[in-house]
Amino acid sequence: MNIPTIAEMKLNGEQPEVLFWVGCAGSYDLRAQKITKAFATILNKLEIKFAILGKEEMCTGDPARRAGNEFLFQMMAYNNIQLLNNYEIKKIVTACPHCFNILKNEYPELGGNYEVIHHTTFLQQLIDDGKIKLTDSNSFKGKRITYHDSCYLGRSNNIYEAPRKVLEILDADLVEMKRCRSNGLCCGAGGAQMFKEDEPGDKRINTERTEEAIATGASIIASACPFCNTMLTDGVKNAEKEADVRVMDVAEIIAASME
């Protein structure tokens, strides 16, 4: 995909409207790369002037801080802040709630003050402005979709409506799980749990959460976080429901439905 880096834009004397922070999952995880491409496709179609950091982008340090390595987190955060400030970045959009939460809420105390937007909120703004138009033969029309609330998006930042409003334009059958919104169940990957072994218990959290999603009768589980996507996809495989249920990011659903 032809996406400019911020360094290339600066060489041409340009400044992007928004910096797309891709994140580790969106860069390296094969499944999450599809989410990155879907969101970038939307931005390109709407001719939004955006850039990425490319090889200059480091991890935000979120997993390090959550796992208790404060020294490593601060080292990474200071490097990122110095880079972003040098490029005079004002507005950042990201498809990862972990990156969103730490850039928005934890970077300011270290000198990193930016307007940080999660991609579902950004998509909702574009819909409200009438910029996103769907095809008449929207393939999600009438499909049953259930949305899983990411902890870092929901409970940590109180963003519940934006992803649902984005899905509402599909004219699909939106159904809620018993545990949703502020009462939603974690997928099992938050707080650096993604990178450690399971603790003793009767059932994996992602198995329980996926069972709740499948019980709604939905053929699509919509998520807005690459970690949640991984955990729910594993849950669907574990339940042997891959033929009936798909896990898709909100951006992928919109990208597939746009004119």
C-alpha cells in the first residue's frame, strides 16, 4: 500500500492531518495487519491526509508497564515522545485500545500531549460528517452481529457508543451479549496477560467470552482491538465454529461495505 511516512511528508514540506499509530499487533501480527490495511484503505478512499511513523515507530511500552517493568516503559515512552514532538504531531489515531489508552492517559505526565482518537470514534465522526457512504448491496445487511467491548476502550475510557453507532449504519441485526458495556467480560489478553502463561482455573477467559458471543446466534463477532480479535478467534476455533462465526474488526466491516 502506498502510505507516506511522516519523514517523507516533512521532506516535502507537508504536515499530515492525522498520524496513524499502527502499533505492534497491527505491524507484525498477520491477522491484525488486515485490520491495519482495512483502516488505511478507508482513509485513502476518503482522501484523508495521513502518515505513519514507519520504522521509526516503537512499541508504546504498554505491555512493559502492565507487566511491572516501569524502567523499560519510561525509556520507550521518552523515545516516542521525543520523536512525536520533533515531528510536531498534534493528532493521533490508532486501531489499538492499548496504544490509545496509554498515549491518551499516561503519556501527558511524561510530556507527550496529543489529541488521541480510537479508530471507532474516528469512523463515527466520518459517518456523522456524511463522508462514509455504503454500497446498496451491503453484504452485512440483515446479518446478526454482536459487539465485544474492549476493556481499554470501555471501562478505561468510557467509549461504548462509538463502535455501536458505526455498526448501526450497516442495517444489520445488532445483538448484545449478557455481559456488555461496563459489565463486559475481558477477552483475557489485557494487562499484559497476552504474553504470559494461563493461571490455574476451570476455563480460559477467552473460551467463556466466545461462548457468550456464540450464544447470541451472531454470525459475526465485531471487535475493536487486535488483542480481543486474537482471543475471540482462538475461542471460535476452540468451539469448532469457524464455518459459522467470523471475528471481524469494525474497520474491516466498514471497509468491506464502502462504495
